[in-house]
Amino acid sequence: MSSAWPSSRRNKSGKEAEVMVRGALVGLISFLIASMGWEGGIDGKQILRKTLFEAPELNYVAVRNITLTVGKKKIPIVQKIVHRKTGEEKIEFLSPPSLAGKVIITGQAREEELEILSTRKILNPDAFMQLVKNYDVSLEGRDQVAGRSCAVIRISPKMEGRPSKRLWIDTTNYIVMKAQETNFDGKDVLLMEISEISFPLELDRKLFERKQDSKEGISEFEPLAGIQEAKRIVGKELKLPSYIPRGFVLHEMVAIRSGSSKAVMVGYVDGLCAITILIKAGPGPSLSKEARAMKIGDVDGLIKDIGVVRIIQFQTRGLTYTIVSELSEEEIEEIAISCI
């Protein structure tokens, strides 16, 4: 559901792949646990809409524990979250070491202190309408998480092959205290739970300052009006997918510029899931680490599964396509084939 493309100052292909995967994971997790709310006696969809688009108007500091399941492997991730009532948020990865670093979210941009990445929130009124069209939202009951009284909400797909999730929402401050995601074939792939949370009255502004001495690696995003503008960025051989699964709509098409590097990113959403396609002239970031070879029609490609999302990459007509989504391998492969 997340659509983010990081840029890195490191030139080694393996490092680029790590940054890309981290960017996809950060963007996805940020969306999955975006603050939401539910209050008994008030229409759930109204509260859901309000809290999806508005950051909690209070300061809080929390420790977030995440268990990501990749195959038979469970990967523990610990984050420290510092949220300011103005909407800024800092995510500090405490573990594992491969994810160590800080991400600062200011409005709609993320700026990472080490490898700076940028993305836009995928949520807008159209995306919300897709959510309630494609998913059922129900209240299961109440529970306690880290001493906070929570409503337990289930979001269930109306179509097969989509993920579902349960959310434990603090109904006083509309913060997701716990989240559980089940993937397209019913397997638990993500569990998040806040173990500690506090609400300081004031936060030091310096907590949200990024390094000012390095502009290298910052990605600039420019909305594109259509495919002709996109072709001017990466070349006339650009082709968008002719197949997109039912329920998804085109959400955005943007040009990404980072230094001399240029690419086009196209995003589709069904309200909860996202399909992100990055198209770049020439070679793209390497997926060689832990990726396996696959055939996409007659084209050689690579696929990497990081539990929550799958990433498929292939080259055709001098362009590198990288597709990131929570959908099944078969579904993403069909999208890929339609791009060739």
C-alpha cells in the first residue's frame, strides 16, 4: 500500500537494493499503522476518514515493536516514534542494525538522515472511497494495549487475493496501538504493537532537524499529466500496464529526479493496497541479494519477497521496470507481462 522510491548516495548495487527494500518497508509500515480512530456511537467510516487524513493533534513518544514474517523467518524490528502535534514525525529504527537510521516525516515528505528518501502519502479522498468500496470495516470489541483502552477494528477484503488487517485503536487519541496484517493467502505477515507510550507537552524542535550539509540524494517529485509527459522523462518506449486487478485505480504518475538520475513512478491503489511501478531508462537498482530468477513472458526477471510486499524487476525495450505490491506473485507477474 505504500508507494515510495528511495534514492541513495551509495553506488554499490547491493546497497541500493537494501535502501529500496527499506524504502518500500518504511512506506508500507507507515501506511499500515497510520493513526486511525473509532468511537462507539459515532459512524466508523466518518471517524476513519477524519483520522486517516489528519495527524493526531498531540505530542507523543512511543516504542513500536514489529514482527515481520518472511517465509519461515520472523524478523523483529524495533522503532522509536516521536510525533509532534504539528504533524511532523520522526521514526528511529533501533533494530535490526541493517535498518538502523532515522526517518523524518514533514507533511508529505520523508527525509532520511543517511540515505534521504521521499514519498507522498497515498491517501486522498479518492483512495478512501476505494477503501470503503473494496473492504468491509467492522468493530470486533474492545481491548487494552500498553494501558490504553482500544477498539478492535477488522478491515476485510470483499475480493479474494487481498490482505486483511486488525487494528487496536486508542479511542481517546486515535492512535493505532496494535496492528496485525494477514496477506493475500491468509498468512500472518506483520504484527505491530506499541509497548510504551507517553504524551509530553513539549518536544525539542531539534529532534526534527535533518542534516543541512548534504543535499545529495534528495529526490524531487513532479506530477505528470499523462503518458506523453512520462515518455519525455524516460523515453518513447515507455508502456504502462494493460492489466491492473479489479478494484484498483490510477492514483498518481510522477517524475522522480535525483541528481542526474530520472525515473517515472506510477501508483495504483484500491484504498488499502498499492501497486507501485518505477520505470527507469537503463539499469535500475540491483535486486540480486536474496532475489530469485523468474521468467516474465520471454523476459528474464528477478523477484524478492520481503513478507509484506513482493518486488519484481525486469528489463524491456531499454527500460527497467520495478513493481512493488502486497499482491500475490502471480498477480504481480500478470501486471508485469502486460508491460512488455
